[in-house]
Amino acid sequence: MANRSYLYSADTTPTEAETPQRIRCISEHNWEIPLAHKLLAGHGTSVVPSMIWSAPVGVAADYAEGAALLRDLLRAVGKGLEDDAEFADCVARTTAHLEKQQAKHFVLEAGEIVSMTDDDPVASVRGLVSEGIPGAVAHAEAAIAGRNDAWLASVRADWQKHFASFYSETLYFSFPH
């Protein structure tokens, strides 16, 4: 079994006392937290209790702003891949799923990924929120504005790694409706 990054949407964020009432499955990605998950969790980002594990290794963020950022970056990446039908299909499936599963917040579950090292998982998630996610957002925003062409070219060259996650209404960890 692969360790995965899990992404959900909900109208409230998890607290110590309560898990959101309706949790919608967005995506899972094997062995790392992909760029898409970082960007989707890139605005209004905070550490929250996990909905899966007993440690505060969840990340909550604003849904609308994260989805807009990813769509803008996908457009910028696509400008260099105009004739790539596989990329166009990935973008269409991703954006349709994001529209269908829309809520107020994204909730990124990073527990499996951050537990792959000997580092403290809680500290790793704090680092993700304070450095990893903001760094990815800064690169993406600069690329969208035309000020980060080398980074954009590297993302284009390996777009599957960054964007071709498993998007579904049912993930390995799913929640009752």
C-alpha cells in the first residue's frame, strides 16, 4: 500500500471537538503531496486536527481561492502544451470534479506522507503550512504573472507528477454522507 496525500472539501473545518458534517472526497496522490494539493490548500491555510489520525496533521484552506489558483496555473501550463490531449483531459476531469465537490474549505490530510520520515509529523505539517505551501503558491503566482518561466517549464515537463492525481468521490479514507 502506498502512503498518500488526501484532499477533501467541507463547509466547516475540523476542530478538536468536531469533524465536519459533510466531507466530500476530492483527490489522493501516492508517495508525496503534489503541487496541485499544495496550491489547492494555498490560501487561508492553517493547521487543523486530522479527520483520520489523532494528531494535528490536517491542513485547512479556502476552497474558492485555492481552486482559482490551480485553474490559473493549469491555463499557464497548458499554453505550452496546446496539442497534448492527455493534459487537456486531465484538466477537464480535474476542474469538473472540483466544481462538483465544491465547499467552503479544502482539508488536506498529510499524515501518511509526513510520517514517512523520522521527523515529528506535527512539526512537518507546521513546516508545510509555513514554508512548503506558501513557497509553492509564490512560484505559481509568479509563473502565472509571467515572472517564473523556468519554474513553469519544469512543471510542464513533468505535469503528470504535479496534476495527474486520483480524483474521485471515493478515496481510500472516505466519510459517510
